[in-house]
Amino acid sequence: MILLKYSLSNIKCDIIGLSEIRRKGNEIIEEGNHIFCYTGELQGRHGVGFLIKKQYKNNIENYIGISDRVCLLNMKFEKVTISIIQVYAPTSEAPEEEVEVFYNQIDEAQNLARGKLILMGDFNAKIGQRKSPENSIMGPYCYGKRNNRGGRLLQYALTNKFTIINTIFKKKVKNLWTWTSPDRKYKNQIDYILSNNPKLFTNIEVLKNSIFPSDHRLLRGTLQLKNLRKSRATFRGTQTDLSNEAKRQSYLKALIDKSKIIQWENGEDVESFYLKLEMAIKQSLDSARSMKISKNILTDETKHLLRKRIALQSKPSKNKEEKKELSSLYKTTNKMLRWTCIGRLSYIFIFDYS
């Protein structure tokens, strides 16, 4: 979370889509100036979610985790409701059955959507160049060659009347690819933003530099929301569980302390005593949930090394020594941060009210 927040300090964004959260649970957490929503079924595997600026808290209708590959965010503004589906598709090695389950989960999210649809994420699919029958679902600004998974994505877009938004804005070829192989020899476009209302978008761009150690580049979309004031709708987040050991220990200690002072009084009935026990449990849970975990702060030395890493990473061509230095910088900064990866920052939205 520390590295994520530091990287956001220089990126203009309102909503961020996350892939590969790698956290177990289905939670909504208010953290500083952001609201973090995520869904994961197994620790260290898959997971999707969103990071939303807190100023849009009252615009959130609900967050629904469909699976560790698909989640949904419904946001209501005065004149429009936007439903954002964040996805993380199976890899190209996955069996076809798993891919079909994935698309069925997107269908499920669509059924729960309440407004204009945006479907975005890592589809692990190469759509390649546009063919003549596909003018209604994609533009001419594409990258690479099509594969079977790309064909499946286009079929889904055609069936559901989605437009692949990052193919309709004119960009140089070097600014189209979203993924590169570890050795940087191969590049592909496998991350997409789709919508059934393309007029919402005024731009989509690939952000070239990120301090995140990722083989993906960030996609940023700008949505035009003219004269839309923020909704007064009330957002209610789901209560979080005791998701870490510190909170669990805090709960147990509070419960033990409270149970020591609960006494069975003469003439007291069972129901009255039960209510006291119930109140003690609730108070212990509330105390543990609201527990503040100390936050690490980036030191000046860490910030300096991160800036150095970004500068070297963005250099077009690197000699052997520079590659070695970059590898060393990644190891050093990650060790200094001692961070737990909360996901890949991949898809960003800006709301334009002008």
C-alpha cells in the first residue's frame, strides 16, 4: 500500500482498477484519502478490486465481488449511473472451460450492473488488426496479431454491443502496447477498456513509466461528465472481517478483558445475561476492526532510490551495466519497503467536469 500511494502522488486519477490483488477476502476499506475494495478467494492468487478517491465516497452505490477474476463497482451521479467491471482473465495456457467460466462471470456482473457499462482489465487476449466486419466494435488503432483468445473477446464485444475504447483514439504504435516480456523483446496489447457507451470517453492513453515492478503498462481513460454534481446517495461499506493477526489478537484480548467484568447477578434471568455477553462481543469486534495499524513512511533514501529506478527504467536502451544496476535497484527498494503487493495498478479513470 505504501508504494501504491507513493506512485499515485504523481499520477492524476480518480478511480483505479486493480488486478492480481493476491489477498483473500471480500472487503471495503477506507485508507487515508482512498477507498480500497477487493475480492480474492485464495491468498497469493488472482484477485481484483478498485481504489477510489474518497471524495467520490457518496457516489458509490455498491461494490460486488463476483469472483477472484471479476468484480463490479456501481457509481451514481446526478444524471448518470456508471457500472465498472474489473476483470483478470485466465492466461493463454488455461483450458477453454476456465475461459468460458470467466465470461459467464462477466455476464453475471452485467446482470447486476445499474448504468452505462465499462468493462476493463487484463484479458490475456490479442485482438490484432481490425477486419471490415468489426468496424462497429473497434477502431483502427490496434497492435500486433490476433490470437484465439482475442477472437473470443471480439465475439463477446459484438454479442454485447461493446466498443473497445483503446482502439478508437489515434496514438502512435509505440504507445499502443500494454505488456512486455521480461526480457523486453516482445510487446503485445492485452489490456483493454470496453464500453457500451463510447461517447463517455474523451481520451485513453498508455502511461509509460511506473515505479511498480510490472510487465504491464498503465491504461488511463478520461470520462466526460458534463455538469454532473455529486450524488447524495449514501454509501455503506460491508463490515470487514478480522483480516490480519494483529486484529484477531486485539479482538481476543478485548473479549477476555470484558468477560472478566461480566458477572451473573442474583435474580438475573438468562436473557439479560445473554444480552450482556452479546454486547461484550460486539464491542470487542468494533474495537478490533477500528484498530489503527502503524504505517511505514518512505524515507528520503527510499524516495531517492525509487526516483533513480524510475529514471533508469524509462531509459530506451540500456547497456549491460545499467541492466545490472536496475535489477539491483529493484531488489534494494523492495527490501527497504518490505511491502506486500496489493495488486497491479492497471486501469485509471479521470472524471472531467469541464
